[in-house]
Amino acid sequence: MRIGCPKEIKPQEFRVGLTPNAAREAVGNGHEVIVETAAGEGAGFTDDDYTAAGATVVDTAADIFATADMVVKVKEPQATERKQLREGQVLFTYLHLAPDPDQTRDLLASGVTAIAYETVTDRAGGLPLLAPMSEVAGRLAPQMGAWALQKANGGRGVLMGGVPGVRPANVVIIGGGVVGTAAARVAVGMGANVTVLDRSIARMSYLDDVFMGRLTTQFSDAGAIEGLLERADMIVGAVLIPGAAAPRLISRAQLGRMAPGAVLVDVAIDQGGCFETSRATTHQDPVYEVDGIMHYCVANMPGAVPRTSTIALGNATMPFMLALANKGWKQACEDDPHLLEGLNTHAGHLTYYAVGKALGIDVLSPGMALKV
């Protein structure tokens, strides 16, 4: 199989879909790898690194899309990239289709077989290709929120850890999964007063044990969230429903209950965001204000630390990428029902139920898609 990796073109996205080590593994399995020139530079990988791994460096993304059997990326294909996709080609990347009808329509029109990192599952019910980036985004969330809390950046001027005689920041994290746990780890380490909300009693028990009383857990419902708004300096939205649009947990009307200059960090923005006032921002212009509340809603947070993120993502995606290349996508998905969960579009059909429900589009079951 010819595996292609173009340079990412989403604003301020410095990650790359294929590391030199992954390219070396693919070549060692008998496949051809083509990489767009400078694709890895943002993550610290040179063209020479890819050449040494046995890959061929090509001049343009068009060379990738025109000839690759499988295109491996990080972020969802942008409009100019979607025009170059075609039926019979496999696209392996993050998609986040539920809040993105334009991308969904374009992928269906192209006929491409699109397998989304964020909906591939594992035997434990986890999301193994989303988890590494969730871990990175979670750890970044308190750092970015702390920056936004600075008065010069529009925040209320509260130091995360406080000082003797002055209380630390009150940080509320909605969701105790991978993102929430990572965010809590950093926020607690910064000395903040942390409350994590979740609906799983077992998960809250786990967090209570792991953090040994250094944070507070609380059952997540509308009343609990509203009760915490007035004293929160920072709220981190860390709620995920796999493949589906994120639930809206804080309305615009509720912003008035928060202290002016408080910060919302919406890590769920890739799935549409969990605050009513959320809209996607970029690393170049990450923060905006609504009703006195600062919003940090960067849609590719891990792109801020591309070296770490690229290696972590490459470690997770490599076995699945090799399975798709070695067996072909149909056999790989037949052999691995967890990989089949990643199938979002094929030959003009939408194949992921949560996306169809969110966008009102008919869905072909993944099992039936294998027969198309």
C-alpha cells in the first residue's frame, strides 16, 4: 500500500500524522511511504529523518492526495484537502464530524473511506487514539486557564496557588475522564482548590483515592454546576460523548452568576463545545470575552506542544495504521470490531450513528458498509 502524509494546514497546527519511526515500521512491512516536504518540521522532524526511515519526500500535498491509497493526518481535512479525496481512498485522522456538517457533506460526496481516531475503541470501552491527545489537552487546560486569568489577558487577576494569607484559585472541572483527570493533576499541582464533577460514582471514588483528598468530587447535575458558578475562578469543560456533539452544560444566562474575569476553558470544543457561548479559536487568537467571562476554546490544544503530541499520537496510531495497510481496511475492520467503530464514512454513506443523529443524516451500519 502507498501511505501518504501531507503537511497539516489548519492554522497553528504543528503536529504531523506520521513520525519517522512510524514510516520506518510501514516501510519495513513492505509498504511505500510518501511524505510532503516540511510536514514534520513543526514537531522537530526533518525531511532527512523521513528519508533515512525509507520514506519518499514529495513536493506538494497534491502529490499525496493524488497517489496515496491511505492518507494519514492529525486534524480533520480542511476544505481544500477534502476536494482532493476520492472513492477507494482511506483517510485515517481525527474527524469530529458531529458539529461539522460541511465536512461531513464533503466526505460523503468524495466517497472516501474515513476512519476517525476519536471513535476507535478498545476492549475496556476506552478511546485509545483519543486518549493521548486528551491527556495532553487536559494537562494544558489549567496552564492556559491560568494565563487567561492574568489581568493583562482579561482575567480577574487570581494566582492559581495563591500565597500565604490569600486563597488559591477555585477550579471546577466538569468531567472526570482522561481530560478531567489530567487537568486535575496539573491544577492540584499548581496549588489550586479543585472540584471535579462526574456522574460515575466509581470514577469519583477512583479520583478520591488517587488524589488522596487533595481535591473534592461532586456528582454532576445542573444544580451542582450552578451552585459552583459564583465561586469558580476557572471552569474546565471536559465532557465527551464519543463521536457525538458535546452537551451544553452552562448557558449564556448563567455567565452572569460568575465573577467578572473568570475563565472558561472548553476542551470539548472539537465536538462543538460544552458551553453555550463557546466558539472555536486558534493558538494565534485563543481567548475572547462574553459578558465579562474569558473563553479559551482552542480547537487543537495539543498542537501547542507538537513534539510531545506527535510522538504520543504516533505511538497510539501506529498499530492500527499498520493493520489497515497490511490487511486492507475491510479485512482489518472485520478482524477488529474496535477499529470498525472508527469507520465514519464509506462510499458516500455515513456509518457512525451518533453523527447521523446529530446532523439528521441516515446511517448505514458499519457491518453493512463492509459489504459495499
